[in-house]
Amino acid sequence: MKTVDLNSDLGESFGPWVMGHDAEMIELATSVNIACGYHAGDADVMRKTVELAKARGVSIGAHPGYRDLHGFGRRPMPGLSSSEIENLIAYQIGALQAIATAAGHKVTHVKAHGAISNVACEDDMTAQAIADGIKAVDPNLIFVVLANSKLVKAGERANLPMAHEAFADRAYEDDGNLVSRRKPGAVLHDPKLIAERVVRMVQDGAIVSVTGKVVKSRIDTICIHGDNPEAVGIARGVRQALKDARIEVAPFKRAA
């Protein structure tokens, strides 16, 4: 039987401002990636999200991004050095580790957010700095990487355990990278079509680009964005479709 993890990016509220459907998504995901205060989230939101995940038995990971609250971490920040990127990654992992320890839970993985992830998928220096920042904190943390991207090579060079990720609700370019959110059709919204797409991805070990190109991919985890307005309906549909296809939904294993 095939197995796949379902992950979601959560903890992205800030103070009294609420984003996403954290409580509902934690009921449907098997791992969650929690914002660490740079692109979104704060200490109280982090603690609440960790506690929700702990109560549900869901794995938690750090979701570090650029220091860009106004832009939600989706604006590139050129000019940062390798050491600056390593430090911002380490800082954010450490913040979540502290909150998780206080709540009696444990951080198991790291997944870069937004623009820093998109840049790293095509830029060796950024990818390696992220991997090196993770390794410096804890070489046993699982590095969640976009399948077929430069993040994979960086993770291999750092000898980190990795989980290769595909996106349920995002369109792909022919090179296997995500379509920019600035382009129309970059984010998908139809729960039925998304569920069918995810089943095909897992069964075929491949993603299909916007032009129809089939890109073979190792897929350990599928991301459903928690800030998508249709997130809960999409997650329910994906879980049911995977069950119907006899694909087990379970957390990714600690394996390179």
C-alpha cells in the first residue's frame, strides 16, 4: 500500500488578526508547518498551534521565512549573505523549539516559506544556506524540500533526512518549480479536481505541469495551504480520495 503525508502551513495569525483554518486543518493533516514570527505568527499563536497539534498527535515543523511581516514573506529579499540566511533559519527554528518544549511537544522537521523557498528552488547559495542553517541547529531535523528542486541537492550535501513535497493546490511550470503567485491560475481552488490530481500524483510518482508535461517526482508529502479559502474542503476531499484509492495517509518517516 502506498503511503503519503498531508502537511499544511499554519500558525499564520498575528495578535488579534486571524488567518487560515488552523483547528480544522490540524484535524485533517498529519504534519503541520508553523510560522515562526518572521513572515507571520507570534509567540502566542505559535504556542496555541503547537498545543492544538499535540492534542491531535500531529507532527510539527518550523516554517521559517524572510523577515517580512508586511509582505507575508512572499517578497524576495536579494542581497542577503549565506551567513545571514543561515542565521535567520536557525533563529526561527530555535523560536519554535522553545515554544514546543514549553508545550511538551517536539519539532521534527523544517520547511522554508514563500519567497525564500521559491528563491532557493533555483538558487544554489540560498538552498545551501537553508540546509546548513537546519543542520547547525539539529542534523536530525527532516528537511521538507520541493521535489526536483535545488533544495534536494542542498539537503543531500548537508546529509539531512528529507521529505520530498508536492503541492495539491499549486500549479507547476515545466521545470518542476511552482508557478509564481503573480500569474493567473497559480493557485487551484476546485476541491474535486485537486483531489483527483493528488491521487494521480501519488499513484504515478509524478506531477503534471501547466502545459501537460509529466515530471517524475518522489512524493513523500502533499501540501494543502491553510490560507486557501477552500482549504478545509480541499483537505477533506483529498483525504477521502486517497482513502478510496487505498493510499494510506500517515506522517513521513525519518529517512533520507
